[in-house]
Amino acid sequence: MTAELNSKPGVDNITPIRPLAAQKELRCRSCKASISRIKRGPFVKTFLFWLPIKRYVCYRCNRKSYRFDKTGK
Ligand SMILES: [Zn+2]
């Protein structure tokens, strides 16, 4: 008869640590600086208002770009 005592204190309770990546930072395509959201232009507001796009500007290289907003839903 063998009595195996497997009483290990502190069982490996592996809890996956998720990095807080809730706020994903958008970066400029050319200079990789973080870009900020600005208001959409009148053309987009009038004709493409139904599109989930947002306008961003990079203050480093002064580039403006539209990005699809996939955060909804
Ligand atoms: Zn840039």
C-alpha cells in the first residue's frame, strides 16, 4: 500500500493576465506618431455620413486620413 501525499500548497492557479489594450492607439502611416481625431469634413458629413469613418490628423507630419471605425458593435 502506498500512500502518496500530494499536498502541494499553492496549486498553479494560472490566471491569464490580459494586457490593458482596450485603448488602441492609432498611428500615422508615414511617421508612426500617434494621431488624433478631428471633425470630418463637410463633404464627408454630407455625403458619407452613413459610413463609420473617422478623420484623424497627425500633428507631426500634418497628414490627414480617414479610418474606418470598427469599434462599434
Ligand atoms: Zn505623421
